[in-house]
Amino acid sequence: MYIITTKDGSHSLFSEKYDEIYHSGNGAIQEGRHVFINSGFDYGIKNFLPPIGGESKLKIFEVGFGTGLNALLSIIAAQKQGVSVYYETIEKYPVPLEVIKELNYTQLLENEKYRPPFHSMHLSTWNNEHAVTSNFTFKKIHESLLNFQPPLQAFNVIYFDAFAPENQPEMWTVDVMRKLYQLLKPDGILVSYCSKSSFRKTLVAAGFEVDKLQGPPGKREMVRAHKRTS
Ligand SMILES: C[S@@+](CC[C@H](N)C(=O)[O-])C[C@H]1O[C@@H](n2cnc3c(N)ncnc32)[C@H](O)[C@@H]1O
């Protein structure tokens, strides 16, 4: 894999194995904010963390840790909104640390303030929980999603950030979506940059109700899928 610069100036990686860029070429940070923070994290804060009582932590599961950009954006969002987050992510092919050190995310975001937690996540041991900031607990799992045995009803929000269905079809099957459905708490959501009709049908077959939302710049649509219980 090698580093490329996307149109908003933020880095991404190009995977030679999957012949695909890790983020949108129109802007990695821009896409992460739009798809995962605005449509996933913010929805979760609004709907799953009642101001008084209820759960104290938003629980997020990410498919594909990769560069750690979505986790970093979530750390920043948690800090800005004053909420606590438990963040678990799964990755089959970790990005080497030499590559991570070259990425420009912490330079572009908040003036390097989040460099320590960004590096803590990458340096942290696999399969253990780590408090990377006072309100952000992080755990990364070194495993394939395809072999992962999900805990039941554990998460409020899933960031589904796999490589595209054309390049990695095994990640976009009904079986995988059923597994993710089970991972969600009642009323939980899954967000993805992909809005292909075949993917939407797969989500429905797995039990989800699917909303199409406006996509990030350069992409017409994205999806937010709901595990409705009423
Ligand atoms: C589109 S990239 C997104 C990565 C990440 N969210 C980011 O912002 O850099 C997809 C990620 O899924 C990972 N991946 C591929 N196959 C996987 C599998 N079977 N299980 C878990 N992760 C996988 C890849 O290694 C890659 O890091």
C-alpha cells in the first residue's frame, strides 16, 4: 500500500491487494466526517444518549480500522460534544506503523492536539481495552470480520467501512449483514458510504430498514440502516 493525497488535502492509502483507495479521492477527512460522524456518531448521540439517565456511553463498532481516521474523527467529536464513547474496531490487515507515522491527519485536525491519542490507538495492544482519552475507550481486534463471533446486542452504531463490493464481495453478503444486525442493540444503526441497490437489498434481507441519505461531495447517496424494534 502507499500514501496518496485526496482533494481536501488529507492523505489516504491505496491498497494494491484490493486495487482500491481507502477513502474517497474527493477528500478522506471530508468523507469520514460526512458518512461516519455526521450521519452515524451525531445520530447516535442524539438518539441513544438521553440527556438524563439512560446509557452513559455511545458504543461504536467499526469494520476496518485501517488508517484510524474514523476513530480519530470520533475522538475529536466525543471531546467536542462532551460525551463518552466505547469504540471497538476490527482489522484483518493492520497498516504498518511506518506508514501511519507519515499520515497528515493530526496536522490537519485541531493543530496536532490529537496526535497522542491517535498514536496510542495504533501502538495499543490488540484485543484489549485502552482509555486513549478520558472519555474514549478503545479496543482493536486483529481478526477477519468473516470469522468474528459477535457479542449480541452490544453496539449502538456500526461504521461499515469495508472495501467496495466489486473488490471485496465477501464482506457484503446477507450472512455478514445478519451478523452485524445481531451485534446492534435494539434501534441501533449501521452507516456506510455505499448505497448500491444490491447492498440495500442485502441489508433488507438481513432485517434492516434502510434510509438513503445525501452522500459526501462527489457521491450522490449513502445509507443508514436501522434495526427497528417497534
Ligand atoms: C476502505 S478501508 C477503510 C479503512 C479505515 N476505516 C480507514 O479510515 O482507514 C477497508 C479496511 O478493511 C480492512 N479489511 C479488509 N478485509 C477485512 C476483513 N475480512 N476483516 C476486517 N477488516 C478487513 C482493510 O484492511 C482496510 O483497512
